[in-house]
Amino acid sequence: MGHGVPEGLRRPASYLPEMESWRGWAILLVVLFHYLGILAGGSPLLNGEAPLWLSWIAAGNTGVTLFFVLSGFLLSRPFIDGLRQGEPIDLVGFFSARILRIVPLYYLVVLLAWGVTANSEALKALLFIPIGFGAFPFSVPWWSLCTEAQFYLVLPLVFWLLRQHGGQWLFMVLLVVWLLLQVYFFHLPGWLAPNNGWESSLFGRGAAFLLGGVFAWFSRTPGFAWLSRSRLAINLLFFVALGALLTLLAWYGETGQRQALMRFPLYHHAEAMLWGLLLLASLSPVLLCKRLFINGPARHLGTISYSLYLVHVPVQFYLIYPQVGGAGQRAELLQSGVVWAVCLSALMAWLLALLSYHCIERPFLRLKARLPQREKSMALASQ
């Protein structure tokens, strides 16, 4: 293994440190978003005078969209290579790698939540069934893992279809139908009702995975090879996409999640497109501000991002919420007890994530790295 390459990667030459750093930015956004939610105590913190940085934090659930784009990008690459080279899909290798990567830690957290909350509904999550806040605060981020699991099931089917005679045309038809259904359902009255779980399922959030796959395909083309060498083009692309994303996130944070989605139902599609452009541009060696986004601290957070994603909400809630008391007043948030609770929760969440990564994730990543490589094209699935 090369220096800095995480455990579980079978081909170090295929490792993209840029993607690991973007994972770090994704988890940082999500963690800050949940801090703001808990500190608000269920009441809105933002108003017309809120600083811009606070609006960005209020839109920090965009980190989940970034995770989805990253999954689409990284997991589509071996399938794309296999399709181009005419190699068969190694489904056993793919699903074995996914299970070893996701299931052990997730199941441990689900069982812990069941024991702490004494809510048997938590056990439904073992089947990757979304339960919302059924095992609060543990279950807050679980819905996205359920969406990821749905993607794992659909991805091989998509590339199997693309291999069939006329499969590309059929895929395009299905894609158009899916997009039309999205537009229809996203404009129905009351589409954001709590029982409309399809909005956060693969049906509603699949565009992020799809765009990740499209950008993965483009990154393998001569067009991107030319683009990545053009200092003017790649930096223009990056800064325009970054400016557009920051503007979009500021509007979303100021408007509020529900109102923003009511006004712009395809908001998550737009942010996924902009994140994908940033990921793509960051692969270029001539990007001027690359070190600002792609660096050691971000890669460190990216390495432990899965553990941190699963442990941070309970730590935040149990340490901070008693200090906030549900008041949600901004002045009270400056009290020393709240500040110390925030600092202590950040330290504890980081330490727990480190412990979880080294004691739980890494042993299974090593097992994953030793899976038989039936097909060369599937080696990247270990990312």
C-alpha cells in the first residue's frame, strides 16, 4: 500500500486522494448541519441578518448529496471499464465488497440503538428499511444508508442492461420515464408530507448517483484529458461551479429546507450537478486552489467519515441538548456550558470515530482487500 492509501484498496494506482478529501468535506458539512439543528432546539436560528457562513451551515445536509455523487462516481468506474473492455460483471465480488464495507459497523450501531432506546423498530433498519426518527438520535442518518443500499442493487442491473442488444435505447427510455415521474410527483400538493418516503429514496435522490456515474464516464474520455490540461478552462469550470453552489446553498439555508424544496423541487439535482463539476475539476493537476480543498486534514476526515457519520449525532445530542434545553434562543447559545458541550462533543465524536475505524472498519476492510479478484475490471469496487 502506498503512503496515505486507506485500507481495503486493492489497486493503489487507482486510488484518488481527491475523492477521499471530498468525503472529508462531506462529513464536515453534515456534522456542522446537525450541530446547528441541535443548537436550534427545534426553533429557527436564521433570520434576515444571519451571516452568510451560517446560511451555508444551515444547508449542510448537502454533504449527503455529495456522498451520493461520490458513490456514483467511484462505484460506476469499474463497471464502465468492464463495459468498455467487454469483461463480465463480477457480482459476487461487488456485493461482497459492499457488505464488508457497510454492514458490520452499521449493524453494530443499529443493535446499540436498539439496546439504548428499547425501540424494536430499530431492528427494521437491519434490513435497510428507513425508520426515520424511530430510534432517535441514532437513526437520524440511517435513511441515506438505505438509499445507498438501493443504489447497490440497481447499479449492476443498469450495466447489465447496457450490455444487451438494444439495451442502451431501453435504458434511455427508462431514464426519461423516471425523470418525468419525478417531475410529476415533485409537483403534487403535499409531496413533502412525512409519509412520502420516496423523496429521500433512490427514486427521489437517484440523480446524484446518476450524475456521479456520468462524470465518472466523462473522466475516462479524451475530452476530459484535454480539459484537465487547460489551466484556463479547468479553473473557470471550478470557480463558476463553486460560486453557483455557494449561492444555491446560501439561498437554501436562508429559505429553510421545506420552503426551498417547495419552491425548487429539483434542488437536490442542481446541487448534485454542481458537486459533480467540482469533483471533476479537482482531478486536474493545474487547478489553482487544489490544496485548499484536497489536503491532509480533509483526507483524514474522509478516511474516518463512515464511522463519524454513524456516531456523531448521538454524541452531539446527549452532550449538547441538555445544555440547550430546547429554548433555541441565540443568546443562550453563547453560554459557557453550551460552548464547552460543543467542544467536548466534537472531540468525543472524533475519538469514537477513530476507535471505530481502527477496531471495526479496518479489519473488515482488510478482509475486503483479500477478496478474490475474478475480474480485473472490478478491482476499483474496493474503494
